Amino acid sequence: MIFKKQAELGDRNGVSYLNGKVQFQRVSLNVYSYLVDGVLIDSGAQSLHKFFEAFIEQTDFDQVMLTHYHEDHTGCAAYIEKNKDVPIYLNQKTIASCAQPADYPLYRKLFWGKRKPFHAEAMPETFQSRTATWDVIDTPGHAHDHKAFFNRDTGQLFTGNLFVSERTKVVLTEEHIPDIIKSLERVLKYDFQDVFCSHAGFVESGRSALERKRDNLLSLKQQVQELQKEGDSAETIRNKLFPQKYPIIKFSSGEWDSLHIVTSIMREAQ
């Protein structure tokens, strides 16, 4: 199998970034690592290590903040631990599992590589960078350990995988739409300006985009619950609301599927 890999360096509003991309046939995935005020946010994927390791070596940072445990965000954390004398912070919930050999499906290893074990410290509720104070915000839904980071001084919000896109069409098995809605409502209480997403990059008119995503999910939730009351099964609801079959569904053997959107909503109503 031939995987095309590339990366793009950039800077936006004082934030440096590397955007790494992996493509196989019709499936294309990407992930960002951000550097701002001596803070590295996410370490990138092991499969793209030559790009992310070069970024890590060329930049100056005092600490690493990981939005969540998924391998595209933590894939080069072991490299940092070995080569940089800086603390790596992660939600307490997944510190132990990340210290063990990674265990996830083959297709994810092909795309993102096999994350090596690394040791992290418990994520604080707030932290200091070189010139600013940051809030760490609990934002579960995409992953149970997910965090977002808000810079009080600049008004910049780093949302990890909370945003990704305004309209959610497929999700991982572990994702939970009602929790994502609550997490969006939580971050919208903050007075933020810029929004930096781990997959969409810099989000134009970030607050409005997050509000639209929340509203779209609330509407979707209502549609699912109405069809559920009518007696439709999860598969029937999925086929009605998401008739298109995306390549990632087949490629992931169903770990990514629109069905998981429906079932997470239906479980909450039971």
C-alpha cells in the first residue's frame, strides 16, 4: 500500500504550526501541532515523525500539552521525552495507558504509525506559559480525556478535536454526541477570539463556527430522538439522516461510522 505523506509549516496570529497529512486512495487525514509562547500543543503522529521531529527540533518550548491520548496527537511524545528535558502533560485518566505499548486497529497504525510508550504528568487546571495564564477546559465527547486550552491574555482557544467541522457526518465508536454538545457549550462561555483546531487549523470566525456546530448537533439530536420515538432502529435512522457512505467507514471496518452518532444519542434517551 502506498501512503502519500506531506507536511506544511506556517504561522498565524503569533502561533506557529506544522500540519502533517497522510493519504491512501480516497482517504486523506491530517493533524496539526501548534507552538505558542513556549508551549507545544500536541506532538503529531509517529508515521509523520520525520516532519514532526524536525518541527520539534527547530522550535523552542518549555512544556507540552496534549489535548487527548489518540495516536495522531501523541505519536511523537516518546521522542520528546527522550530528547527534550521538558514536562509532558496529559489528562490523568490516560497517563497509565499511554505508558504502555499502543493498542489500536491496524488501519490506524498504517495511517498514524504505532505510538511508542511515554510518561506524562497530570494535566493541571491552569498553567503559565512565558507571558500568559491558560485555562485547561474539560471537553469530553471525542475522547473521554479530551481537553481544550484557553489563553486568557490573547483570547486564543485551542480546541483539539472538539470542532473539526461544522457538520458532523461520521465519528469514532467511542465518541458521544451529547457530551460534545455539552463541551461546546462549556467553551462558548469563554471570551475567546481565535480558534485553532487540531484538524481544521485556524478557524475563521471561530466563535460563530463553534456556535453553528453546537446548533447543528442540537438539531441532529432532536431528529434522532423524534425518529427513535417513532420506533425506528438505529440503522434505519442512520440511513435516513446519513444516506451517503463515506470511504472511511469501509476502510476502518466500521470503527468510523455515522451509526455511532445515532447510537450515542439514543443511549442518552434511554
